[in-house]
Amino acid sequence: MSQNLTADPAESEEEYYEESIHDGHRFVFFTAAPSWLVSLVVHMVLLVILGMWTLSVDDGSGDVNQLVVAPPAIEEPIDEVEELEEMVKPEVSTEEVVVTPSPIVSDMVFDTPVEVTEEVTLANDIEAAAVSVMLSDFGPTTAPRNDLLATVGAMAGHGVDGRGVKARAQMISKYGGNESSEAAVAAALRWLAEHQYPDGGWSYDHTLGRCQGRCANTGEMDTARNAATAMALLPFLGAGHTHLEGEYKETVRGGLQYLVAHIKNDHGAGSFHEAGGSMYSHGLATICLCEAYAMTQDRGLLIPAQASLNFVSYAQDPVGGGWGYSARSAGDTSIVGWQIMGLKSGHMGYLQVPPNTVRGAMKFLDSVQAESGAYYGYRDPAAKRPATTAVGLLCRMYLGWKKEEPALQRGVEFLASRGPSKTDMYYNYYATQVVKHVGGENWDKWNVQMRDYLVSVQDKDGHQKGSFHFGGGHASRAGRLYSTCMATMILEVYYRHMPIYGNKAAEEEFPL
């Protein structure tokens, strides 16, 4: 889910490093050094002081005897230092090195907090958002190399360039959007903002917070808040709203804060895996953070975005190359789709994506394809399965397949012949992108059907105004929030993703 946007430029390289040096010199040793090393130095200093201390003893004779306390001679200082290092070496790896995030992350607050009713039980209560987010557990091992940090302010993610106000208007006109589709997007964003929780996140079960159960068709997945928050943020990012600019910058700021506060250290990488969302949650959060970083180049998002990419690499099935519900398990096409979109978002934001991870993903797609890659199954090859075929084809596009690829052409014809679904927004989300990127008559026909249908079924009145709900499939458990997010991102297809074909930056392939 790579995307483009322009936002206020990040602070300059010079300003950033001057502030870092000024702040970093304050107690830098005692805050960054391991505790055993601090203790060793303190004791050595005390030993030296004792060695220089002169004690006066008065025996009444008027003569002064001087007692000098000196440390014993060390015959083999090098050997003892080596022995000490061996003793304390295992302790070093357990010490935390604190990385203080940018104020963009740590100082996120709401201008007008929303109250949760007192009747909410402790088990369902929403935790207050963290004021300061520490990324110390994985920051030092997941931050990009120095050469990437040196150029990060000079580059923007071209895959999201269509999200700026001027570019967005041009792309709406060029690819088939209209005033009605944009009005529907605006109404959906208002509904999403109104259903944000006080801690900055969202939940598929939005019976708490501001909604208080006024919307029908709420979801059941109340333990997948990372997934819900990331999914709710993506339509805002797709329409050009970041935590730095736009009508909903405070909404986006709160959501990003929630995600960064809930990232977990897992094998030296940053995981968003959770009970209710598994690797779906991680894939969505990775896309969200990488898009936000690509759009703003905000250094406060650099480490969490890269850390989430690192977990994608770690969690990949080392045998089959895919991703499953848990880390390093056998993959399925549905979960693989979100991870590849996350990797592509990171790649277009100039973050590090290991070539081996990309090659593994291609290996998995080979294992589930049918008819040379025109169709894709879930865990095994399957012909003419619509949803997984749409996922597989979009992944192939992002992994380097050219527009003229015969299998891609056959797959697109298959999707176009079926047309959009009236209930399956998961299928529509992927298929709409595939058909749009190829373009031509198939896109012209698909777009009119998909666009006008979504505009017509959007709720127009009451507390549900601006939202969507479709029965069946993922929507049966994830509810109205899921349906609204997916439908809105489909309506943003004109500018949310730069064209893969005919755009140099978006067409740039992963390094292999």
C-alpha cells in the first residue's frame, strides 16, 4: 500500500544534528552506557582519589607522620581487563539504550480529549495514550545505516506524490474520479475522525468512545486495535492528511502516537502482532508507518517504520517465503499481500528492504500460482479464485512484472469479466488497483461501476452518515469500521497510489 503525499518539509539536516549534539552531551555517558560500566568507572575514580589522599596523624610530639594509602600494584593489567570483560559481557546485551523519539511522536496530544463514560468496565477501558514513547529495545539494531540517514531529508517517497492538493485534483480528473466520489471520501473521513478513541487509536468494536453504540453493525474484533488503528489512518494518509498538515492532522497525530506506543520488541525488530489480528495487524501498521514517513520524512517515524519492516523480514517463512498468522509460519496469499504492500511502501520511502525478503516473496507467489501466474490460490495453486488472484497480480506488479506480461493480461481480463463485487470490499480493494494500473477500456468500465455503486450505498443520514457497511466476508467480524476504510481507499484509488506503469519512481523495482 504505497502512497504519496507532500507535507511540510522536515527540519533541516543541520538543525537536526545541532539539536542532537546539544542535547546528547548532557549526561550522555550515564544515560547511554551500561550500568556495569558506569559502576566500574566510579569505583576506579574512588580508588584513584584514595590513592592520592594524605592523612595527618598527631602523636603529640609535634612531628607529623604522613600515611599514604595507595592501590596495590597491578602486575598484569591487560589480562585482568580481559577477564573482567569476559565476566560482564553477557550482561551488556540486556541493557537498554534509550532512543528519544522526535517531538512529533512523543508530544502528540489531543486538543479536545473525548470522555469515556464512567460505566465502562475496567476490562474494556481504553488505556491513556503514552506521553513518551521509548524505542530503546530495538532502535539501535533497526535504525537504517548512516548513509541512509545522511540523505533522508533530501528524498521523498515518489509513490505517494499524487496525494498533494494540486496533484490530487489532476489525478482525479485524469483517472475517472468526480465531485461525488470526493464528497464521499470527505464524508467518510469525518465519520472515521468521529470514531477515534481518546487514546488516539480505533477499534473495530466502536461501541465505546464517542459512538456509544449508536452505529449498527459494529465489529467483534476488539483485540485487533493495532489493525483497526492502522486501517483507519490509511484513508487519511491517502487523501493527503498527515500529522504535519491537513484538516485532520491532530487525528492522524493521535493515531500515529497510538501505533508507536504499541510497537513491541520481538527478536530485535518492531512487531505489531496481536491476538486479534496476527500478522494482518503487523502488515497494516507497517504500511501505515512507512506511508506516513514517506509523505513527511519525519525523523520521529524513521526508526519505528524501519523496525516494522525488519519484523516483516524476520517473520517470513524461511522455507516457503510467505507469511502466515504467526511469525515464520507457512504463508497464505491474503497475509502475504499486506506484507508485500508494506515492503513496497518502505521501499518507496527509501527505507531498507532486504533483497532476500523480496526473493522469498516471489518464491511464495510461484508456489500458489496457476496457469503461469494468471491466477493465484490461498495456500496452493488454484485457478480463477477472484480475491487471491487480485492479491497475487497486484503483488506481481509491485515485484516487477511488466504491463505486457501475458499472464498479467489474462488475469486482468478475468477480473474485468467478473466486475466489482457488491459485498466483498477486500476483493474490490485489490482488483480495483490491478485494473486501474493496467488501464484501458477495462478500467473505464470498472471505474464507473465501482465508483458510482460506492457513492450510492454510503450512509447519508444520522450518526452513521459517511460510513459504509457490507455483509459477509471480513465485514461480518470487522464491521462498519472495516467496510468504511476499505470503501474509502477504493474511492481514493485515483491518487492514493501513483501509476505503476509509466511513472519512473513508482515503477522502480525492489533490489534483488
